[in-house]
Amino acid sequence: MKKLIIVLCATVSCMMATAQEYNKAALVVQEQIVAYNARNLDAFAALYSDDIIIYKASGEVSLQGKAQLKELFGTFFKNNPDLYCYIEDRIVLGDTVIDHEKIQLQKGRPFMEFIAMYKVKDGKIAEVHFLKSPY
Amino acid sequence: MKKLIVLCFILGASVSLRAQATTDIKIIGQQQMEAYNSRNIEAYAALFSDDVKVYDFPQKLRYEGKDKLIARYGKFFKDTPELYSFIEKRIFTDNKIIDQEKVIYKKGGTPKEFVVMYVVKNNLIAEVYYIKR
């Protein structure tokens, strides 16, 4: 019985350690890419805060608010059924995630290069700054 | 046929140009790190354009001009002889370097973490953005 308790304690503390090893911001951003690739608008939008702001590389606001995000990405996902994004490289620092992303709109087309910086607040993506985009 | 050859040539040249740009920027990144860690102000300053602009991301200008950069880093390098920057991670594009750096000011000191973006124009660093400092 004692042994079992020790094993249980060890297992639980091991699980806690594993959970702490994940950066929460990186986890949210990763889920966001999965939803993006599945073109699952509900899952995608659920990872963004209601007052999400996305900035272009020029610094201009690209979109603001979850309603606008849903509208724009809804159309984008519908029009690009082959859409695919993979992470080339990633920097994680606290609540900030910088992704070097390669995105393909259609099979066989060249991958476009993006760098996006995500700021996560309260478990949701609150700001996205594109540092590099092809347009 | 001639047209095809010309097209192939142009395509090949543009691909190799792009590859060259990526190589160049990786060399600039390497030189920047080496000059910083050897605290060589001349070698360091030579990598920046005369009108370099240094910002807190996204748009808060901290200072402008190579002379100001030399004044700041010259003093910083002199005052901090044990300075060392470790590149934790580096992202390259054709004209940008994004670094995750851990900087130690004194041997055995706690590293300070930075995320910095360098924008390269004409083979010189023209803009610096402190994303985290």
C-alpha cells in the first residue's frame, strides 16, 4: 500500500512537471495553427480574445474584434480548401510567441513566408503583429 | 528555344540571388554577434547604416544615427568587459533577423533575455526593434 502511494505521488508530481514544461502561450498558438490547417473557424476563433487586434507588417491595423476575424477567416477558409501552414521556426518568451510560418494556399503552389508575433493574454491570442508578410 | 534558355537563365539567376541574400544576412548576423561579444566597437558599428534607427517595438524611437550607436555601445563595451550574448534562437528571412538572446553582464550573473529584430538594407543593419528587453 505504501509503495502504491509512493508510485501515485511520483506519477502525479511527474505529470505536474510535464504540464509546467509547456509554455501556455505556445500551446494556444499551436492549437491555433491546428485549427487553421483544419479550416475549423469555430475552433480557430475560440483561441482569440474578443478584442483581438491584428497588425500588418507596416504597422497598420489589419483587423480588429472577433466578429471581423470570423468574417474574414470564414471567407478565407472557404475559398482556400487546400490551405496549409507549417512552422519553420519559433521563438517563445513568456506570453509572446514569434513564428516563422510557411503558408501554401493551393497544392503545388510555392509556400509564402510570414513572421507573426502572437501576444497571449488570459489564455487567448490578444494581439498579432506580422513582422514579415509577402503582401 | 532561345526564349526558353533566357527564361531559365532569369529564373536561375533570381533563385541564386535569393539564396545569396539569405547567405549574406546570416553572415551579418554572425558578425554582429562576434563583434558584440568581443566588444569591438569599430567592427560592431561597421555593420550598421549611418542613419540606423533603434526602436522599442513597434514604433517608439529610442535613438537614431550611427554616431549615437557608437557613443552608447562604445561606453557599454568599455564598462562591461565580461559582457556575453548567447544566441538562444535566431530566425532569418531575406531582410530580417530575429534573435532571442541571453545576455550576461558579469560572469556568473543571471542572464537577461532579449528578443530583437534587425532589418537589413543594402547589407547594413538599418533598423533595430527591441521586442522584449
